Amino acid sequence: MSNLISIEIPEPVLQSVRAHIAAINAELNPYLPNISPDMLDGLPKMSDGREPFVTKALEFAETNPQFNPPFMDVPELKKDVVAYRALTPVFYELEQVTNRVKVAYSAAGSEAYTVSLTFYNTIKQAVKVGIAAAKPLYEALRPLFERKKPSVQ
């Protein structure tokens, strides 16, 4: 078995990280909208490649107001562009940390599950060959391992 990860994060480090995350949430929360994932999925996305287009459109909208439709709110457009630019580095920095945590989380979970499954299968085989001491272990692990299948009605 390969060992992709072998770490012990000290509890004070975890507490500090959680406190920093809570502080970031508390500080940013008043500025972050509540938009459902479904609604967000339906919104047009602006990537870095689209920023020059948006910047130029804003510039032209400010200098050529005769072309602005009556429902267009140019100050709000400017506010959105400024917010996008301000959030971009924060987003990328958090994304990098999140991705690295996800890798460690996934690797640790995968390794723990794989080794536990090996142990479970060994216990299961021990029960099959009649090793009595394995039976209570198997009976304790089996309901935790077996997934309950939804009943069909």
C-alpha cells in the first residue's frame, strides 16, 4: 500500500486555523451576497479573459452615456467591476488553500478507508475459517460498513 500522506496537525494549529477562518468569515460576511447555488449556476461567468472586455465597456459607458440604455446603472457597473477586482486575489488565495486542504483531506480519508477495508476483509476471512475472536469484531464492523439500501415500496 502506498502512503500518500502521513501528517499529525497539532491541535493548537487546527484551532488557530479555525479561528482565522472564523475571522475571515466574520469580516467578509457583510459584503457577500446570499445567492443560491442554483441561481449562481444560471449566471453568466466572467473569467480573467473577460475582464478587459468589461473594463472597456465600463470606460465607454462612462464616456459615451448617449449609448447607455435607460435601465443601465453605470455607477453599479463600476461598483461591480471594483468588487470583482478586489475579490480576485482573495478568491485565488483562498482557492489555493482550499485545494491543498482538499488534497490532504481526500488523501487521508482514502488511505484510512483503504486500510480499514483491508482490516475488515481480513476479519471477515478469519470468521469464515472459524476464528472465534474475529466474530465480535466483524459483527461490530459489518453494520458500519454495509450501506443500507433504500427500500422499494
